[in-house]
Amino acid sequence: MKFNHHTILLVLLLSSCGKGFIDLKPVSSVTTDNFYQTAEDFTNAVNGAYNALRTGGTYGADSYIFGEVRSDNSTPVASGSVTDQDEFDRFYIRTTNPFINNRWSNSYTAIGRCNAILGRIDPITMDNALKARYIGEAKFLRALFYFNLVRTFGDVPLVLKEIINPDEGYEYGRNPKADVYAQIEKDLTEAAEALPASYTGADAGRATQGAAKAMLGRVLLTQKKYAPAAVQLKAVIDLGQYMLVPVYADFFKVNNKNNKEAIFDVQYKSGGIGQGNPWPNSFAPQNSGNAVIQFGGGGNNVPTDDLVNDYEAGDQRQAATIATSYVNASGATIPGNFVKKYYDVPTVINDNGNNIPIIRYADVILMYAECLNEAGYVAGGEAFTYLNAVRSRAGLNDLTATEVPSQAAFRLAMEHERRVEFAFENLRWYDLVRTDRAMTVINGKAAQINPVNPVTPQNQVFPIPQSQIDINSSKITQNEGSN
């Protein structure tokens, strides 16, 4: 079985007829008793957990709405689901918004898969090294899903065992986010100890030791734990396993997947087998026919002029990331911004071969530079070296202490660099929140964004889905200020 095909047994998708809290629908006892028996069963179960990365509510099709549309990087599609996406863009999200419901339900379904693996694998007779690796992979993935949840909703239920009976779900209220982060750190630390440094062949793209350490660095940085974050990020650098791809645009090419810069991606495969990436079609302009991409585009995730103008002259990342017009079938130039970063030639609509990056080496070295600056500004010091490595790859001149003369100035330089380096990789909104810059930056662009509500401390997390409160109102409370 090849990993990239993500073979998913029907058993992983079956659920009981009862609707339980947090959508952790248990598999029937008859089904699970017949499954989870062999090493092959757990191969399929672990692949099922990876497959959950591709759901819209986790890291898949709709994830850009949380990281990009919510920020100053992009605006919603001009029709279709415009109302649901516009709520993110202009800060008036209803508690019934389908995208927040999907993030919650898809994430807990994925966590349920990881919990089932971790709860059932110990007594299975199989190769011990493989068993340890599967445990590490399940912990890594569980940590990813919880990281998405906690930075989206704040306090969330911390479920660490398989839910067998739907009534068990009603026992869980919202755990403090500090407890959730502690579990994420624990899972990633243990995953790093169990996972291999690399894979070959069909296993390429699975979680590695470097991926676990890199994600742990991001998690610690998100909590402003700069010193321990620096330790993890430097450990990834010192592995000597990763490097910047020499040409920025090459990182995203289909024929260059899982390259030396890719630390962990969501894996996709084209070919009409239901494993394709929808983003290239989703982001191409509406009504563009086949002029931009075969089978046309959905017009989603439209880059703002503010982002376009934030690129410095000569920055090679701009042309690799954004187009500002296209030529239609009649030869006319049609103006309008659209994302071109993930271009491919699909075999059918939404069936592209690109991966979606979750973390890459450029992020590691920029986060490490950030940690160094937070430890203490050093004019022209090591933090500048890592920042300028990314700029040099983009064709830009190095920044010096003359241009960046203080810790505060370095923070702003980093904010800019991360914006243009990781545009449409779902980091912008979360970067602004973790650096306490969301209110200043977004509210300062009210004329551009036309918000219904300003950014406040309360709406930097998203509403809890109303359906979850309705199911278990005695344990689940709404975030302050939610509609």
C-alpha cells in the first residue's frame, strides 16, 4: 500500500446512529472488534489519520478562510458562499457559520482516529519499531489537530481516549487552553523521540523527527516561550537535513514535492482517484474558463492590493505567488488579483497534485531568528543572518542594523518578511494574533477591509459552533462576544 494513496477502510468512516457530543462518533463495537487486530489494520488506521489532514476543517480545502481571508491578505469569493466567508473577512461570524462547525467537527473526528490508534495498538503483535513509529505518528497528528483547535477557539475539550459510547462525550467540557497546549507539547515531544529522521519511497511525506521538533518550536513560539522554542528550532537546523530550495517558486511545483525544504506537507495526488488538491481551481478567477487553469476557477482567496503592494521591488516571491491579470480566450487582458502559487494541470476539476505546506524550513529559520531577537537585539547578529538567508533567496538585499536598528524594528521586519514569504500558506492571521498585532494591523486597515466589527481581544478567537452548545449546554459555553 502506498502512503500517498491514503487507503481508507470503510470501517474508519462508519458510526453509530446516535449523535454524540463533539462529533466523536464511535465506530460500532462489532466493527472495531473485527478491526485493529493486525499490523496491516494499523497501517490503514494511521493512513486514515493522515487522510484527515485533507478535510476542509483541518488543513485542507477551506483552511485558507481561517489563515488568509480572516487577515489582510485576501478577500472572499464574489458569489456562492460569500456570506459565510464574508463573516470571516469583516468580523461578524455567526455561531452557526458552517466553516467553524467544520473546523470543530473535522478536527475531533481526526482526533478520534488518533485516539483509537493509541488506545488499541499496545497489545498487537507487530514489529516493535513499526509500532513505536505508528504511536509517534498518531501523537504528532493529534497534536496538529489540537493546535488548530486551541488557536482557533481557545479553551476546547481535551479528549485523549477513544469514545466508545456516545454518552461519554457529554462528560467533556472546555479545558483551559494552557492544559491543551501542555498536551500538545507532550505529544510532540514524545513523537520526536519515536519518529525516524526521514523516509524513502512510498513513505515520503510521513511525519519525521524534524517535523515534530519544528511543530513543537511553532507551538512554543505561539505561547511566547521563546527560549525553549529556540532550542527546538535550532535542533531542526542542526539536523543538517533541510535547506532552502534555491528558487522560491520551485518549492511549490508538483514535480518537486517533498523536497529538502519541505518539513511536513498535506500530501495530494492527482489522477482522478479522489486524492487531488482543490486549491488551484478554487483560487483561479471566476469566469476565466480554461485561460488560467483547466476546468476553470472558483475565484476564492482573492489577494488584496495591500498585500500586492507590500512586496519590495525585485522580490521574486511576488510573481511566484500572485498574478494581477490574465489573458482570456479572446486575447483580452482581464485585470484582477489571484493566487498562482499552487498552479497545476488537473486531470479533472479540483484534482491537482500540489501538496499544501504545513511547515517548511524557511519558517523554521525565520522563527529561530524571531526567538533570537526576543532574547535580545544584536545589531547585525545571528538573527539577521537567518532573516537575510530568506531574503537572499527571494533576490533581495540583506537588511542591516542601519535599516533595522532595534528589537522593535526587527519585529516589524520579521512581520513583513513572514507575510510575503508565507502568503496563502495559512499563517498570516495566526502570526498577527500571536504577536499581539492583530488589533493594530487590521483595525488600521478599516478603510480597506470595511469591517462590521473591529478586532477586539474577544474576537481574536472564533465562536464555538452553536450546534455543540445545543448538544451539551451544561458543559460547553460560548466565547465572550460571539454572535
